[in-house]
Amino acid sequence: MVVPRDGYEVPDDWGDLIGLKGSGSNSVVIDDAFVPTHHTSSVPQFLGEWPMTTELLPGAEIHGNPMYAGGFMGFAISELTVVQVGAARAMIDEYEEMLGTTVTVSMSGNSSTKRCMDPDYQRSFGMALGWVDAAHAIMMRSGELYMELAGNAVETGRPVSSEDHWRLYGMVQTAARLSWEAGELLFRTAGSGSSLDDRRMQRYWRDLCAFRSNSIHQFDFRARTVTQARFGLPIDRM
């Protein structure tokens, strides 16, 4: 449904958590609002799972664009996760600059060797770069796959299946995990100076932490759903 603007309120209740303070994810309160019939759709869905029907989805029918035929799950999860891949990529940039300008610190004090020459920092940067590159590649392919599935739904009338949805979800969640692993490694090895309030590295890491705590992005909570969909079993809608 689409609720007219005068039918809901957006309270000022965002910004108190550890990160993502600029995302504006405020609550929306709907209290006894009137929603006209032409602002509703009779096609139900749960986390993007459209029922197995040949009915053309409302957005695809209105706009003639297959992007609207893929359901909510693949698009929404990807839309959120790609920002986290970007945050991890930004941490790569910060870390790379630090490697070229900062000297190593040992138990005996500072040295004159830049961190880019140190094997431990080289290893950390290389691992993180590989994870972020992989996450980026997953997101690019998941976007292509979403459009392929949606386009096929428009052309053939075969809706995107439950298995299609959940396997796409699994791909995107893997990209999120790789981004987190890279960000955690970079923040942990960047040094205490990177945790100061005015440092970009700290901001990116906080955003990754806030995102990681969202219940929808706990893939280990829902990995079995992929198996259920694969074997045609009832989906545990937890």
C-alpha cells in the first residue's frame, strides 16, 4: 500500500546508535489513516517472495521495466549492502594512505620503516583488498542476476521463485560478511590514532558495526531458508 503523506508521521528518533547516523532511518508511525483502494495492491509478499502466479507485478505493469518484477528482497538487501561494500572500500583507501605515510611501531619504539614495507601490514592490506574486491564482484553479479530473473518473469510470466530470492539473498549476505571482515581487519591493525572521533576510519567502522547488528542481515539465522527453498520445503518465516 501507499499511504498519503498526511496519513503518517516521521518522529525524530534516529542518530543515537553507534553508526549510520546520517542514514535518516527514522520510524514511521501510521495511526488510523485512511488509505484509498487505488493506493493498495492485492498481490501479497513476504520479504520479497511473490506468490507463484502469472500475474504481472504492479510496478512492472505500470512502468514496463523488469526491475519492478523481481520482488522486494533482492533489491532491498542489495541496496543496503552495496553501501557497506563502499564503506569497506573507503577503509581500503584510508589504510593505503596510512601505509605510505606512517612508520611502524614496535615494542622497542618507532622505526623509520614505512608500514607499506612491513610484512604484517602488507598481509593485512592484501587480505582486505581481496575481500573487498570479491564483495564488489558479488554485488555486480547479484545486480545482473536480479535483472535477469526479473526480465524472465516479464517475458515468460514465470515469477521469480522462492529459491531464486533466497539464493540471491545468500549471495548478497556473503558480500556483506566479506565487507565486515575486511573492515574489522583494517580497523584493528590501523592503530589507535584511527579510532579518534575526527578520523574517517572510525566513522566507516562504526557504520559497518551498526549495519552488522541489523536482524535482517544475520545470514546464519536464515541460511537454512535457502535449503528449505531449494528442496521445496515450507519456508520458516522467522
